[in-house]
Amino acid sequence: MLNFPQESSDIVLEMKGVHKAYGKSEVVRGLSFRLQRGEIGCLLGPSGCGKTTVLRCIAGFERLLAGEILIAGEVVSARGMTRAPEERRIGMVFQDYALFPHLDVAGNIGFGLHGLSAAQKNRRVAECIETVGLAGTANRYPHELSGGQQQRVALARALAPSPALLLLDEPFSNLDVDLRERLATEVRQIIKQANITAVLVTHDQNEAFAIADAVGVMNAGVIEQWDSAYNLYHRPASRFIADFVGQGVFLPGSVLSTEQVQIELGVLTGNIPSACGMGCFACGKGCQVEVLLRPDDVVHDDASSLQAEVMHKAFRGAEILYTLKMESGQRLLAMVPSHHNHALGEKIGIRLDVDHVVTFPPREETPEREETPERFRTGEEGTRLRRLPSGEKIGTGAEGVPSSPVTPIAPSQF
């Protein structure tokens, strides 16, 4: 599922069928996406998926095997042509910040400002220091700053020349969790205030969801889904997305009709099409499926006759993540308010409170897909179901669901 913006003069970054290889190993395959002015996109994925290579291609550090990269409507990379990084009007925040230890804060921020008078340069540096909330630090050196302050200096240095595009390479990976979450929110505000288009690369889902307007989840060199954080979690387009984003378990189920599927915890009602989409399977009565349940789909309820045994629990402050075992041996995850503190081995009542349930073919029955590097590959298309009150039936549309700020573009338009 790839939701990209329509053609517009406000398109700042455009990736058209980008391929990159190291020797005989192709690490980026037919990657395409667009970002509008002021939009923040994120490439999220595990180590080795190709996300950092994509960022290096955008920056001009790598040559393309095929495809094109356009910044502000100008081709900056294509097969046999790579414009130098300094000619691309980009700012970059590196993972280790790469501050100059012999320069103070003002010197670091002003390092990339050329063609300005001393007064203009000083004024721009002061503006950037104020923007990132570092007033009073102009004469300090990097070793005199905290990790969070160094990160802000690196961001201010990248913003100082007013770039068309800002690139961030896992900028919070060296910070502790609390500071990382707080700075992620602040960095988003700073980028939005500057109205600069940005691309973030990270393996941290919370970081991606806190900063980006839209997130592209990468796997083996392709974007499997480009969407809002909400849709990635509740409407995963492939089993990989379902596994990678958030937590959850797959329960075996059996299709009862075109509108019902039976699982151990009850009957889910929705719309089950005869075919689930590209790479999926014909789905009729008696068909075996696997149903994705998230921890927030399983609710603790002392009055419920449905019982499960507490096998493990992870205290998370306001909540406890329980691993539960059904009579059949099937395990579930449940996120429960922490005042419900149950002992290991205790049986507790549970019920389902499911708005979005996604089904996939059983793993062993998932057909292999052809390698199609010239096309977008989205994986198995999930079937969305919803558990409803008795007698009620609804469709499966996304009405009322927050959507991504970007809209689809067909590969044929490239």
C-alpha cells in the first residue's frame, strides 16, 4: 500500500524507480516516493533493509544503478549522473552529530553560511540558536554541552543555510529514551516552524511516529507500505508490516461465510472478499486464515467467562503487558491498566474489543511472489474485519480513520 502525493509544483523530493547495487547485490529496488513542501517523511525498517543507503543516495553520496532523484524539480541523480552533495541544497543531521570540537556553538552553526556579510551571518546564527532553544550557548564548545544540546546544534547547523531538503540519519540513537522522546517532539515542531521538507531514517517506531507525517516501512530494499502511523498499525498491507509494527499475535481462524470468521475467542464479523489482493489467496467458506490481534484488542474483564492464564507480565508504568495462555495453549498479548496486578499462573477473564482485525493466509500457505524490482511490491493485502455487537453488520471502509497527508500515485506515472 503506497499512498503518495499527486503531481504538484510544491513537490520538493521525488524518487523515481531508484535502484542501487553494491557489486552484484541490489540493496534498493525500484523505490519511489514523493514529499511536498513542509512534509516530513520517514524510512523505517530493520538493519540491512536499505534505508540508510536511500538517504545516502538522496544526499549524493552514492551513484544510482537506475532511476532518478529530483530535488525541487531538478534531476540530481540518475544512471551515469550524480550532482555533488554541495550542489543539492540539502542539510544533514548525522547520527553522531559531527560537530567541530574546535568551534563553539556559533562557529558550528555558521560554518556552512557563505556569501553573507559578517553582520548577516551573525544575525542568521542568532536566529538559529533561538529557533532550537539554545539561547546563551553561543560561546560554548561541544564538550561543554549535553547530548541533547549537541543534537540541537547539529540541527541548527543543518537549518542555517535554509536548505530545500533536510536529511536526518537516526539523529536520536545516542540519546537515552526519555530525552529521545522529548526531543523527537521538539524537532518536529522546529522543522514544521521552518516549513522545510525532511526525510528521517530510523529503526525506532516511536521515533518515526512522533516526527513523521508519513512513514515508509522498508524490507529488503523496497517500501512495503507508505502510510500514516495509524494505518501502519491498524491496516498493515503485508505480514511483514504486521510483524514489524507494534506487537501482536496471529491466531488460526476458519472462514464461516463471506462476512464471518471463527477464532478461538469467538466469531468476528466483517467482509471477506474472494481474493485478498496481490500475493494473497482465494478465500471462501472453510478457508483457513490467520487473524492478527494486537495487545489493545484483548481487554481484561473479571465478568467474562472466557479465561486465560497469566504466563508473563512486563510492568510499563501505567500499564502491564500480559502474556496469556488459552486452554488450547494459544498465547495472547493484553495491555492492561497496571492497577490490575495479577500473579503468574493466575487465571483472568478477558474479552475482545476489536475495531480492526487483519487476516492473512497461513504462513505455510503463503505463495512465493515473483521478484518485481521494477514495480511496487506491497505483500499480502490484509482483510480488515471488525468484531460487532450481536446483530450488527458494517462494511470495512476506513471512514472516520485519520489518513496519511499523502495520496496515491501509480507507478505508471513515472
